[in-house]
Amino acid sequence: MNLQMKMIRNTLTTFTAMLIMWLVVPVQQVHAVTSWGIGASYELRDADPGKGFGLRLERGILSTVPMLDLKMRAHFSFFSDEVSSYRDAGLPAELDLFDYGIAVTGGLGFGLLHPYVGVGLGQERFRSESDTPILDFSENSTYWNLYGGLRFPILPMLSPFIEYRFTRLMDADDFDYNQNSRIAFGVTLSF
């Protein structure tokens, strides 16, 4: 987990440097809000299971506002991992996490970088399977999340992105496991 935190810290430092560079060296570009977008991402979480994949479907809204890019988003993520010791029990377990949700995103659409932020709600299903019955369980939780990211529109229809998301589970009582963060690297195809 310490390695993932270092990677998140390095990514945020890079994000900050790129944002400063974007502000100092403006580039003129015509912004066109697209109607639909579909994206895929590789995601890293700071909790087990730590590695997964995501899909998203976006729809532009209020396209008449200049340089402002507002979108509705539906997203789905799947994480799976086999760990040698889950929650310090010293026993191996296979962990799966499915999450899905909806969100609203607002961003700026000028220059070579398109920063954005958003807020959303969702549902996650966590499952643990082990040879030991005490570690076999599944639980569903509702969550809210905040996120921010950068899109890099290299072509009119293709935009790689990097995104940081903070998630807080609303109905989890255990303080140690009711929040997590993730970083996603992906690409969006707009049409």
C-alpha cells in the first residue's frame, strides 16, 4: 500500500506541474462539446483489491455554454485480487469488488488540457472467498464520490485521461474500511 501512495503522490505532483504549464503556455483550440463518449480505464485503489478496470458512458449536457463542458456519466468498475493475508488474518483470500454509479462532471474545454471535476453516487458489492469460512462474505454499500482529472484531446474523437477519485461508503460502520481512493488511466472515444 505504501508503493501505491507514492505512485498517487507522484501522479498528483505531475498533474500539478502539467496544470501550471497549461496555465502559463495557453494554446488556442476550438472547443466542441460532443454528444456521447465511451471510455475504458485501468484503475488502482489504495485498498484491497487494488487493481481493476473501468468503463464509462458519458453524455454532454448544456452544450450552449461556451468553453464549459458539462456531462452526465454512468460508470462501472471491476477489481479482483488474490491476497496472501486479508485484514491481518494471516489467511489467503480471493477478493472481488464491483461498483457502478452515476455522476455529474464539469470541466473547461480549451487548450491542450481539459481539467474537470465531478460528484456522484453509486453502489459497490464486495466479495471475499477463502478456504476459511470466517473470511467468506459479501456486502453491498452505497457510496458518494468526488473526483477530478485531466483529459488530453490528442484527436477530435480520442481523449486519454487521468483521474483521481475519492470514495466514501455511506453505510459502512468500520472507520478503517469505509473510504478509499483510486487513480484511473484511460481513454475516451467521443462521437
